[in-house]
Amino acid sequence: MKNNMSNLFGVLIASSVMLAACAPAPTAAPAATAAPAAPAATKAPAPTQAPAMPKAMKIGLVTDIGKLDDKSFNASAWAGVQKAKADLGDKIEIKAIESSQSADYEKNMDLFVKDGYDLVIGVGFLMGDAIAAQAKKNPKVKFAIVDNGYFPTKDSPACGDTVKDCYTDGGLTNVMSLVFAEDQSGFLAGAAAGLMTKSNKVGGVYGLKIPPVCKFAIGFANGAKSTNSNVTVKYVYQGFNEGAPFNNPELGKKNALAQISEGFDVIFSAGGNTGNGGLLGIAEQAKAGKDVLGIGVDQDQWNTLEAARPVLLTSAMKRVDVSTATAVKAVVDGSFKAGLKSFDVNNDGVGIAPFHDLDGKVSADAKAKMTKLVADMKAGTIKTGLPAGDPCQ
């Protein structure tokens, strides 16, 4: 382009010289303006990529001996995990494995660990050693256990007495213990039993004699005596020699019928599926004409054990579902902290269920007393009588 312009200017200059003699002097031609430079080619922007979806956290639950549909303890724990899933959506994946015997505990946990689970929940006091063993072997995995706190104890495989704190220096820095004031809900259930008994005899059909169950039993006995000074309390625990202590409904029924035959007319049946058997036995006796009532445990069993509704006075609620949902959400939001996480009457971790179908049989005076008991317990002015140390001693 530049060379062509130069040649053109040369021709014009030569012509002007030849015509100069006969033509008036031309006015000077304006200087030529340079052609504007072509704009530099711009590079097309790279296409934006959609942000990668965060990977869902994997939550696994291992049941105590029994099934997820035990309508009590295991079912409540799983309900909490399912509630967390409903709230968190795609942020988590959930799965449960049922244990048929205690030897399954650690094996089932190991399946979750090997599959890259972020949180493994063990349901029940009896899983304490298995959780501790897995937690120590897999410090990057978080664990939660229902019903078991760890304290330095001589010769304990989970946490010996050579450490000051099992969580901070005992190797359990990745374990959250979900523990409950069972004595409080047991006390309230016992108070209701003391108000409703006609024979002044109230009973208990319990699972294995372990601290969480003993706390229920102690609270129930003391609660009954707090509202009825004339009451007699009798209870029985199930042993391993009698089969699965929390999954033997026939044994629960047998023990409840034995107490009814002795004149006990309000029975607290607290032992997972074993306890369910007790409640169903009470319902059968009521249908046959006996004036008897039952009290459920863990969940509001009016919602889970329909056949027991006609005799179900109330349930001593232990919100295992609240505890497991709390543990799951803590892992997801980053607030998970090793140590004891306690649930009691002040944070709705324990309580007493409505009277439901039997509401009309409970006097206004009895209802007023129960309302005051709950308020006083929350205020700290009512004590359950739980001794210090091991409640089963």
C-alpha cells in the first residue's frame, strides 16, 4: 500500500512541472493523511465453566443388635439421619447397616471406613469399644456414638486410666459421644405412673442392665415415689443368657404378664423390641378385662406401636433422633467437636409424650402436677435422685 502511494505522488509531481508554464501556480495540495491502522485482532474469551458441585458427604449408621424397624431405639437413631438428609439434600448420602450380634459392630463400621465415609454413627452403649478401636485406627474419619461417654478407666480397652481425658489425649479426638439424661424422662414417666396407679404397684420391664437403662429405671422409681408415697416399684432387667436383651419381645411380654399377675397395673416397658413385647402383652391383658396401663420409651410410641395405643399412658422420650441429626449437621457445617454432647430436658433431648388416647382418663389435677414437674425440672429445682458414678451399682 505504501509503495503504490509513492508512485502515484511521483506521477503527479512530473505532470505539474510540465504544465507550470501555461497554468497558474496551483495551490499546494494538502498533505495526505495516513490510513488508519486496522484494529488488532482480539482473542475470543474462553468459555466459562460451571462451578463443580461439592462432593456429597457420606454418612453411615450401624445399628445395635436388632433391626432399623424396631419402632424404638434403632428406628429413632435412623430417623434422625433421615431428617438430616431431608434438610441437607444433596449435601449428604446416607446408608445403614444392621447388626445381628455384637461381633458385627466393628466389621460393619469397617465397611463404611473402607468406602470413604465421612461420619460413622454407632447406636448403643455396647458399641463403645468398637467405636474407640475404629476411631484410633482411622483418625481422619469422624465417629459418633449414641449412649456412651468415655472416661479414663483402669484396664479399659477404649480409654485406660493413664490419660487425663479420653478425647483430647486418649486418642479419641474424632469421636462425639451423644449422651442423655434418661433419669429425667424416666422420672417424669414414673411421676405419671404414681398418679395413675390404682393398686399402688408400678413395674418396669427393661433391657440389659447397662448405664442408660439403669438411669431410666432409677428415675422411674424415684418419680413414682415423688407423686405417690404409698407406691411399690418392681422391675426386671434382661440378661444375655436370655437371648438378645433388646430384641426378645416374647421375653418382654412374659415379664410384663408376670408383673400384672402380681397386681402391678402401670408398667414401664423400656428395652427396644423386648420392651415392645411387654407393651403388646399389656394391651392383650387390657383387652381381656385387666385394668392395666403401659409406658413406652425413646420415641413417642403412640406413633410407632399402634397395637399398644389403647393402654399407652405416655412414653419416656429420649430424642435419639435429635442427637444423630445434630451429629450429621455438625460434620457438614464444620462444627463437629469431639467429646460429650449432652441432651436433657432443657434442650428437648428428653421429655414425656402426650397422653393421647388416655388423655380423658388423666385428671386435671394430675395434668397440672405434671406440668409443674416439667417446669421445676427445667428450672433445676427437681432432682431425680441419680447417684454419682455407675448407676447400675
